[in-house]
Amino acid sequence: MKVLVIGGGGREHAIVWKLAQSRHIDKIYCSPGNAGISEIAECIDVGTNDFGALIDFVKYEWVDLTIVGPEEPLSRGIVDAFEKEGRRVLGPTRKAAQLESSKVFAKDFMRRYGIPTAGYSVFSSSVHAEDHVRMKGTPIVIKADGLAAGKGVFVAGTMDEAIAALKLIMKEKAFGSAGDRVVVEECLEGEEASFMAFCDGKTVKPMASSQDHKRIFDGDKGPNTGGMGAYSPAPVVTEKLEAEIMEKVMWPVMRGLKAEGIQYKGILYAGLMIRDGSPSVLEFNCRLGDPETQPVLSRLDTDLVDIAFAMLDGKLSELDIRWKQKSSVCVVLASKGYPGKYDKGKVISGLDGFRDEPDVAVFHAGTAFDDGNIVTAGGRVLGVTALGSDIGSAKEKAYRAVGKIHFEGMHYRTDIADRALRRP
Ligand code: AMP
Ligand code: GLY
């Protein structure tokens, strides 16, 4: 079987790596891929959003299945375009992907179906938004409605920060039309967790739980990033809480979508705030999380191709999905300056030292080849991921591996997974 993976980050490297272990696979293509992915897949130079060219490619190469990694092609309707041409593709349609591509859609949807989330108001006028924020006071959360690469959310501790966020989104249009509307939201407290599930339109099956680290610096300081590290499982998600998340969030989403004529096939990701053992939804994503996928897929024991076809064929209920009874930790190595401006083209050394370490996988995110070297080509460069018998040993192995890798300006957090270790 031939599979095409769309995307070129750490998440896609983990997907390709897991697919490469499948008994069904003859060939994997990845568009655009990266230096690490090119070791196990053929990277093709077709634009991620050029659906016509991608469809031509899967027709010409007899590709059996396409798996979409990132949100942008999903929100632009890649699944609709492939399905129209009778091509098998895994991911939600454009309409369903609005759960991620429009925060207003997601909040209104949650309100309609009684899914727990922070109280909110929506504004398309900056004057009214500002009046509302002054009336509510701080802390308060301001969100651009549309996709903003994880940068459109501002948790404002002071009124100045809140007003500055509104100005940036609505007046300066820092995120373009994604900022035509804002959601102003009550600020929730608690512990965050990422909860991802496989969906086939009828059944939802949870993945192993995980936790991201969104801020750039240790101790959750500094600006939000795409994610600086993750671990799985997240001890905050107990068995009881998992059942509650399924009952109060995941199933109601599936039922709500169905009631609106949407059959959701693919991954549903709920970003949650957990307080006093109860979940509240911060956001939905219509895809696997990055970097959560790296530790979560490291623990997956079931063939990913079997899961993909069970989702497409509506047969998830017949499949037993198994996870390794181990823990996994992923530490992201980023370029100096990320999530702001950063340089590219720094030579990466030390990548070859892990061939004899089956518990360590170095997933590439922003990397490329240059003159025979592997060089940095993005903000998040690598996701060093290790399995261990518990979070402590996985963390130790991951950081030991990090110590062998180097590039100029390499930045990483030194406290990934400490939250899990601090728990009683
Ligand atoms: P989102 O993209 O909506 O998940 O927001 C990004 C990050 O902002 C989340 O991971 C939280 O850390 C924070 N955040 C979002 N919404 C809220 C909220 N209502 N209360 C507190 N923090 C929030
Ligand atoms: N790590 C958060 C996300 O993928 O959106």
C-alpha cells in the first residue's frame, strides 16, 4: 500500500515513522516533508495547499491513502477536494474543521450542545470589544476568531495587555482576516491537558493522554509557542476523568456534529483545563497535536494503517487500540528567537548517535539539507523523544539524548514533564 502524508513538521515525522512500522506499507510519500522524514519517505515538492497538484500526484502514483497533518489544508477543504475525486483521505471536511478554524463557531457549537467551556462574548467591533473588556476587568482572555498558528490567543493579566491584544488583532490586523472577530473569554484556572481521540463518524476512541508545554521558557514563562515539549500519559487525566471527558466532551461533539449533518472522520483534539477534577474545553483542534503526537504515537502498539482505515470505514468499534504501558517524553529544540524572528541554516550535529537506542527517536520539525549537512529550517527544529518505564526515566533518557545534539542558538526548556513528576 502507498500512503501520502501532508505536512512537514515533527508531528508528520512521527506519523511517517509510525506508518513505516506498519505491515501494510510498501511506500510512503510526504509533502513537503523535511530532512528526517526523507530517511523513511519520499518527500515531494508539491504545495500543501495545492489540492489540484496533490490529487494529480495520488492518481498518477496510485496512492491508496492520504493523511493530512496540519490544520491549514483541512480548513481550506483538502478533504472535500479529495473526496470529490473519489480519493481516500483521512481528516475532517472543511465544514467540520471549523471547530478549529473558527473559535466563534467552536464556542457557539459548545453552547448549543452544553459542552463545558469558559463563558464568552463575540465582537466584530473593536469599540464594543473594548467596552466589554473594561466592564469585565482582568484577567481576561482575548482570541482572534480564525487560524493564527497558535499565536492568536492572549491571556491578559492587566487592562493594558487586554487593550493591546484587541488593538493588535482588530486594528493592526496582525492575523489578517482571522482577526475580523474576537472571542472575549473568561479566564480559567487549573491544569491543562491535551485529549485526542480517533473518530469514525459514529464511534470515538480515546488516545493516550498527554500534556503540552506552550510557553517558550522554563516555569511556563514567556510567550506562547506551538509547543516546547510534551509527555504521555498525563497523570492529571485519571481513568475517572477520561470517562468524564468522553461523556461530557467527546461524545457530545460527535452527536452535535451528526445532528448538524456532519460526519466527523479523523482526529479530534480537545485542549482542556482541568479544575477540581472536571474538564472545561479551551479549544478544539481537528488534527493531531504537535508536539503531543511525538510521545503519544511513540506509545501506540496498534498498526496505524489499521486505525486509519477503521476511521474511514466506520469500523473503529471493532478495533482494539493498544498502548505501551510505558511513558514518553518529547523535548523540543528550537531556534534562538523563536517564537519571534529566528535565523535558519545552522548546521545540526550529533544526530547520528541514536541508532543503538531503540527507546530514543529524534523527530525532525524544521530541518533541511544543505551541502550535505542537515541544517535548521524552522522555529521548532527537533523533537527528541524517549520511552521509559515511567515519566522520570523517559525524561532522563530524552535529556541525555538532547545533550548529544547541537546547533548554534539551540534553545530548549529544561523542565519538560516536571509537572508530572511533582504530582503526589
Ligand atoms: P487555545 O489556542 O484556545 O488553546 O489557547 C492557547 C492557550 O491559551 C491555552 O493552551 C491556554 O494556556 C490559554 N487559554 C486559552 N483560553 C483560556 C482561558 N479561557 N482561560 C485561561 N487560559 C486560556
Ligand atoms: N500543541 C498544540 C497544538 O498542536 O495545537
